[in-house]
Amino acid sequence: MANTFNTNKDAPGIIAKAAAKMLADSLQFTKSISKVDPEDFKGKNGYGAGDTIYISKPARYIPQNTFDITSSVQNITEEKVALSLDTISTIGIEIDSLEFASDIEMKNVIKRVVKPAVSSIGQDVEQRFLEKASDATYNVVGTAGSTVFDPDTILSAREKMNKFLAPKDDERYICFDSTAGRSAVNARKGLFQSSDEIAKQYKQGFIGLADGFKWMENELLNDHENGNDVTSVLINGAVSSGSSTITIDGLTITTGTVTKGQVFTIAGVYAVHPITKKTYTFLQQFVVTADATANGAGQATVSISPSIYSSADVGLQNVSALPADNAPLVFIGAASTTYTQNLAYHKDAFRMVSVPLIMPQRAEFAAQETVDGITVAIVRDWDINKRRMVTRLDFLGGLVADRPEWASRITS
């Protein structure tokens, strides 16, 4: 005889574990990036929305060319990165207790109710993580508005990642939408590849492995809209080393905007090799990290990434020179125009976390399970306001770009 709901004590755990596995299996981009080490959040019973985890980025040093290091001992500058637990995805469902009455009914609930609910949570989390990742990525290649995804365009993303020392291993990916995929497959149809990869192109429309990346089709990519001012924008005043903000002018008075995720270069500010500090031939790209609107003088203080470090900060130096007053800014793309952000990246460019939640002690049942680093909580209890039983599925996590230089957008 099947166990009844009253004695089936394993029901919440079974459902939570099934939900966590389904969610882990449904994630594509999220599953391809690094996860925060559990040691960084070990020992806490549960988290709530808005909590923060701090993770470390390895320090960088400049090798010396002499055994005498008397005047060149370097400080340990280990950067801390704040990872905000701000990605909440929750679905509440009314399920009658009788639907848990036996193992058969419970399996039916998992298939008929839990699976589609988890699928919706998966798409929600994936879309928001992709938006966070692309908004944090300041390297951009290709021509905004173009639908060309030929090998040279993709290899330019690879080149940019290589210049910033992204590991050259098999953990490089591209997330692209079907429009980019159509162009990419068409551009490669006559090229030599293994028979297996050619088969994927013709049979499935996928690229598989090409140009040094694993290709993954994803229709949840971020669409970014530029602000309404992208021309005649200048640096206003001096910028000090270590600054994460700049003041700009030349915007339309009180109505000029720049938007979070917008990418630009500054005249005379070139990128440098992360270790040797040799000046590259291309300008350093920066991304706006928060929306900004002009004041009555057409000026705005804009938060940017990466922070600007000159040679005064030896280990952190990332530009050839600090921006000069009145140096022009050049933005990627046209004003008030939306572009799809296809994304090339190394696995370690981003880190995500899914954390255990604070759980009630006296609910009818409550459980949470973790599968492949993805945690899902299930709680079922009485809603006193509407006299009904509510079952809810909850996810709490976050994403941080701790090595955004190991990624590049391919805007279209």
C-alpha cells in the first residue's frame, strides 16, 4: 500500500531534490560559468534577499629583473569582490493535500506542476544572470547593428580575451541567439571542420566547436538600449588613479542620459598588458555601471568599470595614461538604439552562487536541496489571509563578474 501524505515524511525532500535537479539541468549559461566556493558561505543556516558574500580575486605582481629587491618589494593587493544575493525567483502554487496522498500522485505532481514551475524559474534566473554578465563586460567587438558573425569577428573576441590573459583551455564559450547563429553557420558552411561538427551545422543548426569556443544557442540574451547622448561627450576635469567614476560634459542639459551597460573608449587612454604593462595598440574600453542623467550644466558623474589605474598603482595598472580634461568619449552604437549582446567568455570570467535560504520551523513541510551547486527550497503552509494551502518554490542567488576582462560582447 502506498504511503499517505500524513506518513510520507520524505515528500518535501523528494520534491526539493527533484526541483533542484530540474533547475540545474535547465540552466545553460549559468551552468557553464564558475561557482563560488562553498567555503565562502559555509556555516550560516540560511540567507535572505540582499545579503552579500565577499569573494577574493588573486593578487597580481610585476616580476623584477634583478635579485636585489630592496626597493621593489610589492604590497599584496588582493581585491575583494562583493557578490550581492539579489536574484530571487519564486513561484507559489496551490496544490491539494490529496495530490501528495501516494507515491504515484507525488510523481504526477512533480511532472505536471513542479517541472513547468522550475522551467519558468530557470528561464528567469538565466535571463537575469545573462543581463548581469553582459552589463559587466566592457570588451566589445564587431559592429553595433551588424548581423555578421564570420570567423574574423569571433576571432577578434578571442584576440581580446587573449590580450587580457584569459586561460587558453577548453572552457571558452559563446552564447548567441538564433539570428547570430544563422549568420555564423552560413559563414562557416564551406570551411573545413570535423565531420561531427559539420553534421551539427546541417542537422541541428548548431555550430558546436568553432573558432576556439563552444557555441551555445540561447534566446535569453540581454538587449541593451543606449542612452540618448553619444556624441560630443567629453571628460570634465581631472581623473585620479583608482577612480571608479568620471565626470563628463557635453550632454543635453537635464535630459541627456547614459545607461548601465553602455560601452565607450576615451581618447589617449590605451589598454596595457596585465603583467608587463606594455601599451597595447587599442584603446581601453569601459562600461557604465549605473544610469546617469545630465544636470543643468549638461554634466553627469558616471560610475564605470574597470576602475582606472595608472602606473602609480603598479600591480593594478590597466591604462597607458589617465584621461585628460576634455578628452572625447566614443560610445559603441547609436543613441537610443537597442542591440543584442551575444557573449563570448571564459568560464572563470563570472562566478555565480545559489545559497541555502532561511527556512521556517513550523510549516506543514519545508525542505531544501542542492544539486550541482543549485539550491531550491520548497515550503508548504496555510495562508491564513485566504484560507488556502500554498506551496512555494524559491531560489536565491547572485552573479559577479570577477574577471570581466576574460569576456567580450559581440554586439548585433
